Amino acid sequence: MKNLRIKSARAAKDMSQEALAQAVGVSRQTINAIEKGDYNPTIKLCLAICRALDKTLDDLFWEE
Amino acid sequence: MNDYTLGYICGILAVLLIAVVIRLIFRKKKMDCKEGFDERQLFERGNAYKLGFTTFMIEFAIYILYTLGDFGYEIPVEPAALASIALFIPVTIFCVYAVRHDAFMGYNATGKSFYWLYILAFVLNIIPGIMSICDGSIIENGVLTLHSTNLIVAIMFGGILLALYVKNKEDKEEE
């Protein structure tokens, strides 16, 4: 399932996939795979993404 | 032991030595600039290793079945050349899978050094490969000889280069 919340949070901070990838220490393709729902990140990477985007885990990853 | 076999063994030892030196340099660099693979890349590399290993097992299973059965058919390949082919197919599969899943190079790697290294390896192997086709040493009495190794290695590097080129193009379009 696509994760549009990361994409919109990234866009709100005016960050490219490349910039977010560099901020959290992964490849751009990994961020792309997470946004497309092709890869489930570990909790460590989820937390790094949340910190980079100033969001909580619930904001970006919790599904109702 | 003839000159070619001696040269072949020396070549393998030289490649192993170069690989160890490159590995040591990379290990040192890794400590300095934190170059490496991210968690998804490590996962995909695991899948690539699994695929390569499975291919290797299938190849040997087929070969065992072939040697056990009496099919009245001789494989027209020298044993050493057959072993080379059996070795390079899984390696190519591993590399192409890793390239396709963005797990071939670390996330900080630019890729340019890889390109040049692989182009160099391709050229250094395709030249003796073509020469062995021209002088007819690649096939003797209808059997593929050990002289085909350069050509096999060149095909492997050519395949990896092609995969890198296609992936690079796809990534640029995606961006």
C-alpha cells in the first residue's frame, strides 16, 4: 500500500527524495520504495524518517 | 602443466590478490566516510545471494543427473570450461539482480568508478576472447576449451554493464 503521508510530509518540507534519503542515511531508491509501499522499513528507519520530517510515528506510519 | 594452464592459474591468483587489496582499501574507506548499504539494500542483496546460490545448486543437480544417467551424449565442453561457466552464471545472476534492485552499489557510491572498472574488465577479457575465436583455440575437435573463459567472463561483465546502463536510464526517467 502506498504511503502518501511520507510523500506529502516531504513535500511540505520542500524536500526531494534524495534530500530525505541523505538525511536518514539510505538510498533514494529506498525512500521511493517506502513511498510506493514496496518496502516495509524497520522501526529504526521509521524513527529516522519521522525525525527528519518532524512528524510522529502515528502521523506517518499508523494505519486506521 | 602447459603454459596456458599456468597462465590461467596465475591469472586467477592475480585477480584474487587484486580483489583482496580493493576490499582492504574499501574497508578503510568505509570507516572514514560511512559508505555502505542501507537496510533495504542488504535485504535485496540477501535475495540476490539466495538466487545465485539456488542457480548454482540447480546447475550441479543437473550435472549429477547427467553423470548418473547414460544418455549417450557427451557435453561438448572441457570440464574446466564447464566449471567456469557453472561459476559465472550464478555470479552474473547475483549481480544483475542486485543492479535491478538498486543493491549493487552502496548508497553513497557514485557508480562512475564501478562503470570504469567493469568496462576495463570487459575490454581486457573481450580482446583475448576474440583472439581465441580467431585462432580457433576456443573450440578444438568440436569441444569448447578452457580458452573460452575470457569470452565467458567478457559476456558476464557485458551483461552487468548492460544491466547498470538500463537501470541508470530507468532511474533518470523516474527522477
